[in-house]
Amino acid sequence: MATIKDIAQAAGVSLATVSRVINDGPKVGAKTRERVKTIMKELGYRPNANARALVTQRSASLGVVIAELHDPFFATLAHGVETVTRKQNVQILLSAGSIARETELKAIETLLEHRVEAMVVHSKTLDDDTLIAFANQIPGFVLINRYIPAIANRCVWLDNVTGGRLMAEYAIRQGHEHLALISSHYQIDDPAQRLEGIRLATSNAGLTLPDSMIEYATPDQEGGELAMQNLLATGTHFTALLAYNDAMAAGAMAVMQDHGIDVPEQVSIIGYDDVLLAKYCRPKLTTLRYPIEMMAAKAAELALKYASGTAPEEGLTFKYTPTIVKRDSVARL
């Protein structure tokens, strides 16, 4: 593998000159710069990103903190970021926060140790003041799926209240008056905001959603199964089930089918997120589309823009709204 010394010798220039070319430094003539780059290409030289970071005090990387590595929702988020970084020849450093304060904090600090100045952070457990402090410290710090008014121009977020309202309104328009909800047991904003929207819709329709019709569990298929089993065990009557996400909806659907309950003729189901799983449930899942890939791409663009020296744009907000995707899991009464 070619070294910087090989490049300098072949080009007939000093090591300092080659270093300036690699790091886009000044005091190198156009012809010399072009000759050095040509020789680098011919010899297959690849700059050491870590060494370059030490010289420039910048990293050609974008850090991404997500909650879980195995969750398809976060895989879609990471893919949205990658569509931007690939075009800009920036590598991704990925870390999981596991919806735990200390783990989220460690994930961000580890990225800082790698001199990362552009970050897309999905944080649900760190307090506002801690995140505001990071935003003041890290030039390209951008939050995704969270809104903090003090750093609104660094937040790319979803209106979860509207999302909850839309899913309940759709069920009610199909004639469903007896609703049940399975939701995430994590003490974070998303489930509370979606429940707020659902209660708003039921109240506007003159209906109620009693606490007895809500079950909480882990926001995955196993959690959906458990929550559905608990609802069935109570013997309560409902004709439509609203799920925190598509994974919980899929788990609940499997339990109902195992109990001989026809979906959607006996119980309709609405999910949330519109991950790939929703298309392959049987019946195909009606859900709320969470434009996470689009949001992640926007967050990556902002992070790289701010890290390059452009100040966050005052007065801007990057709010997205979910939309209903009608498939086969809801029947009209």
C-alpha cells in the first residue's frame, strides 16, 4: 500500500506539500496539486481518516445515535442518513442508545472522542438541558424525532399528537366506537403524545377510551402479543385496535388469529410507522406512515451543513406529519 513518502518521492515534492494537498491546505500551486493528486490515484493511495482528523481537527464522519440496532424502524432511519453521506463521501459512525440515559450519554461522548462534529441523535431519555448543552458544543448536532423549542432549528420531528388523532379518526369514520390501544411501556414522549391525539379524536366524536382498554408492553412483536393476550383476558369488547407501531400490531394480529378472531371482520387493526413489515402482514396492515427516511436525510443534510460552518437557520422548524396508509386490516361496520 502506497504511503505519503511514496507520493512525495514520485511527485518530487516534500512531505509537507503532499500533506497540504491531502488536507486541501494552502500554499500549493494548481499544477503541483494536480500532479500530486494524479500520482495518488495511480499508486492507489488512500488517506488515513484518523490522521487527517488530527491535522484538520475535523472528522470526515457523521455520527448517528439510534435506540436499537435490530429495530427495522431504526434501520430505515440509518438508511435515510446513508443516502446523504454516500453522496458527500462521508462515513457513518453508528451507535445505539438503547433508550437508557447513561447509554445515550456514552454514545454521544464516544462520537466526540472520534472528533465527530456532525451528529444525528435520536435521544429519548436525556433531559432538554443536556441536549441543549451538546448543541452548543457540537457544531453539527441535530436531533431527530424530538422537539426542543430552545434549539428548534436543530430538531427534525414528527407531530405524534396529529398521528394519534388521525388513526383514531379513521377508525371512527369506519363506524368503530369501541376502541382499544396497545402502547409502548417506555416513559418517553411518543406514546404519551399519540395517546393525547387518540383521546382528542374520541372526545370530539363523543366517545371515550377508558384506561382499562389500554395495555402497555415492549414496542415489538413480543410486546404486541403480550398486550393482546392481556386485553383478551379481560373479556372487554372492542372492534378496533390501535397499535403503537407496526411490530406491536403484527404481534397482536398473530394472537387474534391464533384465537380464531377474524381480522378485520371481527377486529380491525391500525399500526404506526409503515415499515416493510406492514406490507407483509396478512391481512396487509393499515397504518400511519412515519416518513422517517425522509426525515433522516434532512437531519443528515442539516448536520453536515452546520458542521461545515453554516450557522443553524433561526426561525426554521422541521416538523413532519404522518399520513394514513389504507390497506386491508380495517373493515367498515
